Amino acid sequence: MTTTGTGAGRPSTAAPESAPRILTVEHDDPRVDGLLAGLLEEYTQRYGADGAAYELSRYPVTEFVAPDGRMVLVELDGEIVAGGAVRPYRADRSQEPGTAELKRIWTSDRHRRKGLARAVMGALEQAARDLGYTRVVLFTGPSQPEAVGLYDRLGYSRLDPATVDDLPYPKAIPFAAEL
């Protein structure tokens, strides 16, 4: 066990956190449940129980099935603390060729401001490239200002929203040779 000072002259016996692991998994991996539980809690706090249930039912986990979709998880000390998913983007119920949609992007409130969301976004963009997509789009709600700030910092451009409830952010993703 590591002992460090606490600032009050007493040693701390807390073990340091291990490094986070970024995992690309299938939609039916049992660790996806950690992401969904975190999302449910987050959405319930921000949008109420009905809003959370509605959002999670709109895009069931089967929307992210290979070969067109992927799930990305961040595991820290055996706990899923962040993640997201890629699926084909469907506008007006028809697939938009070459465009992926990023969904289910979440970081545990206990682990924010550590670069995990940025790492998830990078892994999701890489997964989209690996799947052959050339553009990604994502939508966020008006009650998620942290997400809006992150997407702005990562170079996503906000479009005029089609509705007040969804704020669309598209981005062309360069291929490795263009990075």
C-alpha cells in the first residue's frame, strides 16, 4: 500500500488508481451494462426518469452491432467509468452513406476533468475510421453544457438545431495519413 501525505500531517493509506484501459467491445459484452447504468443515472438527474427511459429506449444497444457499429468503454480499477458507441447515421429513417453517429457518450461524474471524455472521443473517431466512415455526427441535449464545451473544443461544429431538444454536431474525420 502506498502512503502519501494528506496535507494535514497524517499519511493516507489509499492506493493510487491504476491507469484507465480503453476497450473496444461488442454490444453484448457484459461490461456494457456499466455504461448503461451510468447513463441511466446521468440522464435521470438531468432529464428525469421518463426522459432517461425514453432516451435509452430510442437507441437500444443492438443499434451498435458489428460490423457497422462499435462500443468503447473506459475501465478503471475494474469499474466502467466512461464510454460511448458508434452506429450508422440514419437521417429520416434512411442511412446516410459514409456517416456514423456517436451515441451514449458518458463519463462518470467522479472521474471528470481527467481527459477520459477526450480519450473516448478519440477512440470513437478511430472506430468510425476503422469501420470506413468519413464523417461523424452527434447530438446532445440542452441540459448537457459540459458536452457542448467538449465538442466545441474537439472541433465539432454546431448546426442550427432541427428541434430545441437536439443539438447536432457534425465533423469530418481525417484518415491517418491526414492527421
